Amino acid sequence: MQTEIINSGVLAYGIAVPRNEWDEMIKGYLRPTLGGPEGFCIRNCLLVPIQWALSEHGDRDVAFVFDNRPRGIMIDAQAAFDAFHVAIGRPEDATITFASSKKVRPLQAADLIAWELYTHAINFYETGNPVMKRDQLRRLVSGISKFRVQMPSRENMQRIVELWARHDEKDLEAYARHFENFNPDDPDHSNFSSQ
């Protein structure tokens, strides 16, 4: 499958954060806004492809397909998708769906890439060594033309906290309300009215 992934011309992005440190540092209004560790990673897996699509193709109509997740995580992902698309003008053809990787072949490819990045992240956060140990990951990284990985250090996570602390507290509260109260069947955008 690696050869198929490389030959397909896909772009790849992955992110990992250390759960214990994230849970320790991300509190208050930042928690619903940035999400838990998985929610933060999902937000970035939405944001980076949107940025790529806009910068490389001028296209905002990105279709996201995630592997099935627990209901709370799917609603949080939909809230993040909704917030990003409010910010970029609500493209009509942009979608977010959840499916089984047992049935959707591109999700199987994404799972393979995610597994390789997961094992790399475990090693990185345990040892601090950024060298990719697995031949499979090195092959994917060298074969995919655009492959981006983010694994923030504790210092970088602190910078994220400091960056968000510059926002007005009322705005942070409004963002938090969006994520805490989001209903995918009836999205309420009043929390973004001052933006």
C-alpha cells in the first residue's frame, strides 16, 4: 500500500501532542477552544489542508473524511470545521463526514500514515530524538512530495497558551461557548458575531 500512497500524489500532514502535558497546560476557556489532545490534532488536520487548498489552488471547497470516532469527538470536529468555514466565508461544497476505514480505502491509507506517525511520536516524546527509526515512515516521507509533521515541544505548547492569552477574554469565552454548545443539526454562529 505504501507504493500506492506515494504514487497517488497525495499530500500528507500529521500532528501529535503529549496527552499529559497538553491536559496540564490547556485549561479554562482554552480547553474547549483548542480541544483536548485529539481535538487539537483534529483542528490542525482541518486547518492545514484548508491552508494548502487555498494557497495552492485558491479552493475553499475541501471535503474531509475522518475515521469514525466517539460521538463527542465527532461533534467537536464538526464544531471546528464549522468555525473554520465561518472564518473563510462558508464555502458551499466543503464537507466533513465520518466513515469506517474498513470500507473506505483512502482512510486505510490515512490510517497507515497515522500509525507510522504515532509510533514516531511516541519515540520522539519518550526520547527527544527526532530521527525517524522506521524504514516505512522514512520511505513515506521521502516519497510524498508534501509531507508535514508537527510534534510540539512543551515550550511550543507554552507559546500556544501565550498566543491565545493575548485574545480578549470575552472572545475566548465566545469561542469556548461555540465548542461547548455546538449542535451540528442547528449551528449557532452568534458566538462569532463580533468577529
